[in-house]
Amino acid sequence: MINHKLVSVPLSREFIRLARLARSEGYAIGSTSERIVAALLNGRADWLPEPYLDPLEAVKRLHAGGADWWHTMLYVHGQDWRE
């Protein structure tokens, strides 16, 4: 499911930072796509931004922004990124 050729190491570091920040603040912060990433990584559909409150719509938005974002988010999700 993950194309490792599309995983970005700098982007994965940023996703981890965003997910940890969202968890500490209690809500997702950043651009629409960044907020989607933080919400999905934390398993918090209630943090998804308008108009992407449906998780499937959020996933479609994330993938439309670039395959590297989608594959990197999937990669990070499978890592031990939580402190």
C-alpha cells in the first residue's frame, strides 16, 4: 500500500511534529492538508477541517495534494512516532 519511493523523510519529520503538536494542543494546526494529516495520524476525525469532515473526503483531499503526502502519512502512521 505504501510506495516507499514516494516517502519524503523531511515531510515525515514535519508530519510527526504536526501530529505531536496537535495532540498537545487538543486540535490540528496548519494548512488544510496539514490539519488532515494531524487528525488522521491521531485518529481524530473530529479534528478534520471543513469541508473535509468525512474521513474519506479528507483522504481524497490529501492524495490530490500529492502522492508524496499520502504515502508519507501512511509511512508515519506505521512508525512509533508518539512520545
